[in-house]
Amino acid sequence: MKIWFYLFLFLSTFGNLYAQLVLRPDRVFDGTALHTNWVVVVEGQTITYAGNARAVKLPHNATYIDLSGTTLMPGIIEGHSHVLLHPYNETEWNDQVLKESPVERAIRGSVHVKKSLMAGITTMRDLGAEGAGYTDVYLKKTLTDGLIDGPRLLVAGPAIVATGAYGPKGFHDGVTVPLGAEPASGTDQCIETVRRQLGNGVDLIKIYADYRWTPGADAQPTFLQQEIDAMVATAKSAGKYVVAHASTPEGMKRAILGGVETIEHGDGGTLEIFKMMKDKGIGFCPTLAAGDAITQYKGWNKATEPEPERIQKKRKSFKAALDSGVQVVFGGDVGVFTHGENYREMELMVDYGMRPLDVLKSATSGNAKMFHLNGLGNIKEGFLADIIAVQGNPIEDIGTMKQVVFVMKDGVVYKEY
């Protein structure tokens, strides 16, 4: 709901006053630390004060919102999403790519981004339209133009894959099917593909450094080192960056040497690989919730059965990442599982060994810094007013992140307490 926005507009236009909104929660997580006895003051789109309630004098015309029982915090920055996908136990990935039109998927996407916003996600990276071309670019435009409500988006358009290395597969060689990403081979074609995508409006480039060459096979490296180097150099020359899907040690190593900024999944990552990432300032987005969801789709009863090998390996690689000190990027690969349930990644991050405080940092100030989002990720003076509140204290119980009771983006209230 946008009631407070129109109140601000009325007061500023007709009352010749600076309308101020004062948020009064039980505690404030500012993106770094937890505080009590704080208030947060918002004027227009901007936070004008965040600090001790006794240290600021508020004007008589301020509007107060009582958020008793809650923790106020920066809006969550989702690092790995697919706004045009929905859970594979509803419709398999192949059928989404082959049978759902871009129009249908765009309509679904408009619903998905609204659910995300209501769940406290105020910014999200969409890492691949998965067969829908540049539909995520156009969805971003409708958000920017105010036609629909949702988080601000950073979009990758169609990811780039090595020729022959992506699906849908399983058809004989006389059948041509739409692919879930854009293929390229050789440095010249890789450069051309990056430039074309940049010209079509993507915010970043996503590449697949490894993948399964045939269905059911183990993942193997795809692009040669010189191809990755060329794509990264091309993106950087345009002021953009590259992220890499990579799950094998060799694929991850090539992506690291090529200069990508984040590596997604990293299931086979080793301590040595993660230390290389840390040394080069490359972020690691583990997407724990996607692996957890897919394993359940395949029949694992999480409540009663022991963890299968895939989950055990993921725990091991995530522990290696934590031990290395690499920056962990919050991002669950939402779309593989239900939009609006982004908290599942946070719960698993804690379950797999990360401190709740560090999870919250990752999802706010950490992701803001990693994604070059100046003015976001912290509650502090001069920052954009992307603010949410959750019932309870997520540092004591990360499960409270599923109880988002207040959402503000750019100073506009979309969910009232």
C-alpha cells in the first residue's frame, strides 16, 4: 500500500512542510550491528536519521509508526533469483522453457516480484531468463515505470553457455528446440554475444563455466579460459561485470582466473578454491535452498530420512567456504522453489554453520557492497529508505525472517504493520 507516499506528497505540496516518518521498533539491525532504543526517520526516499531516540529532536508534524515487538532492518537483497521460473514440482524446467510462452512467463513474473516485495525483498538479481529472451529486462522496465510493484531488479537476460552444453536436451538431431540460454563458441563469438546482451539492456552477464554435456552426466568445464577472459574483459570495458555458474573445481578455477565477481552454486568447491576466491574478492553464492528443494522434488523425505549424498556434499563445501573466509552472497536460486520464501536460504545458511548475524549482513550490507549498490544495504543517514520489519529478533531465531510485517521501498510503504 502506498498511503504514506501520498501523505508525504500532500504535506510537501500543500502544507509547505517536510513530511517526516518516524519508525519506532524494539530494535534496529542497521546492516552491521543490532541496536536498541533507536528510531529511524525517513523523509521522502531517504533516511535522515538512524540512532538513539533521545539524541534527536523531532518536529511536531512528524508521523509516527509504532513497530513494537519488531526488528527493523534494511530491505533484503536477494542475490540469485529467476523471476520467470516457478517451482519444478509444479512444472518441470523443460516444460517451462518449451511450453510456457514469454507472455505467460512475464505475467507469472509480475506475480513473483510482488510476492518477493511482500516478503521483504527490496532488491534482487535475476540471473537468467531461462529461455524467455529479454523478458526480465522488460519486466524490470515495468517496475521502473511504476506499472507493477516489486523489488528493484538487476537482470542478466539470457545467460551465455558454450555451444551444445545446455538444454532442453533429449531430442534427435533433426529437431530444433528453444534453449534456456544463448550459446556461443570462440572468443570472437563470445565477445559479440556479450556486446549484444549489453546493448539489449542487461545489467550484468551470466556465464556457465561448467555444465552437464549430456543429461544425467557429471558436470564438466565448458568455456575455455581464453573465452571466459574475453567475456569478462568485454563486460568490464562497458562498466559491467560477469557472474559464473560453476560447480566443479576446474570450472570455478577458470571463472576465478577470468575475473568474474561472483560464483554461483560451487557444490564441488574446495578449501583451496574458496581461498583463491577470497584472495581475489570474489563472492560465493551457495544457493543451498535450491539443492534442498530439488532433492526433495526427487523423493527425499526431509522430515524422516537421512540426508542424501548431495546434501552431505553441499554441507561439506559450505563449511570449506566458511573456513576460507570468502564473502558469502545471500541468494537461494528462488524460482526453483516458491517466490516469497527466500527465507529458506537464510534458515539453511544457519543450519549449515553460519551465524545468524553474518547471514543478515550477507543479505543486506554484504550484498549491497558486492553488487555495487551505493546507498543501499544499511540503515544510516543518507541511504535510500529500503526498510523492513520482522516480528521478533532474527539474530536469536533466523526463522523470524519469514514473519515480515512491514515493507518500505524508496520511502513508500507497501506493507503496513
